Amino acid sequence: YLKREDVKRLFQSAQQKLGKTLSSGDMATLFSFYDWLGLPLEVIDLLLTYCVSRGKRGMHYIEKVAMGWAEEGLDSLEAVEEYLQIRKEGYGAIMRAFGQGKRLPAPEEETYMKKWLREYKLPLDVVITACERTIMRTGGVSFLYADKILQQWHQAGVKSQADIAKQDEAFAAKRAQQKSSEQPRQTAPQRQNRFINYTQREWDYNELERLEREKQREW
């Protein structure tokens, strides 16, 4: 049950953080974060701190961030702190690994990073390794290519650099086996064709000699 005193403290904290007197519309918007979005009051208070730290005090921006947090399921201080740490450290490190440290990620790029770090829960160093390999193999920035690598690693249960090394060894062994199994299929038909061609030419030559002898007897 939400107490009136708790709501009053939220509004007072919001006025102090935003540096202005809240209008009735502002109060209604803030209360909707609790009533409509289901965010706890302490999360709403942290939300205000976060927005102000980014230089954003407009209620429209704050509401947009609140909706994003609700979609992410950030319903506790611990969840919010983890989320903010991933955004600050994880996203920045990935962008630097792609050589894009001087710009913010585009929404689509952020969706990929969110999947790798929050859905797959891959360690940051594993994600960075995939980004570095993407650059080496494609010569450019490709979140899609990195995503394919990380999908395979996630399905294989990769959680460390040692796991990546095992995947590399298994892939190299598989390639070597494929090459060795393909070699006989490539050479055998060639030997068989040479034998057939040689036999065919020899038979033609003998037949020509026989026909020539018969022709001489007739004369």
C-alpha cells in the first residue's frame, strides 16, 4: 500500500533534483511511473537522478526513460545499478573494440549489445574478442557479423577465453578432417579417367592393326 507521505517525499525530491516547482501535470506523470509502469518509488527517485546527471530535466525525456526502464524490467535498485554499469562500461568498451569509441551507439547497435550482455549474459572480454575478430575478418564494423559469432558461442556455452580456444581447436580439427576426406574423391576419378582413356586408346590401336591385316589378305 502506497502511503501519502511516500508520494509527498517523491515530489519534494523531484522538485529539488529538477530545480523547479512541479506542476499538476508533472506530478501526475511521476505518479504514473508507479501506478502505470509499476516502478517502485526508490527506482523513480534514482531515475530522476540519472536523467539530471545527463543534463536532462524535461519531463518528456524523463517519461521516455521511465518507459524504457519498465520494458527492461528494472524493478529494483540492484537491477538498475547493474543496467547502468553495463551501459556505461560494457557499451563503451564494445564501441572502442570496434574503433568507434568517439560516438554513441545507434539504437540497433544498442539492441545487439543488450542481447549479448543482458540476455546471453556473456562476459565482456568474450564479447570484445568477437568484435576484434569481426574487424579482422571483415575489415570493418559489423554488429551483424559479431552477433553470428556470439550466437554460436552462446549456444556452445562459451563463458571464457579458454572456452573460445576449445572452440577454435574443434573448428580447426573439423576443417582438417573435411580436407582429408575430400582429397581421395578429387584424385580417384582422375586416375580412373586416365586408365580408361589409356585402355580405350590401346584397344583402338589393336583393332586398327587387325583390320589392316584382314585387308591385306583380301588383296
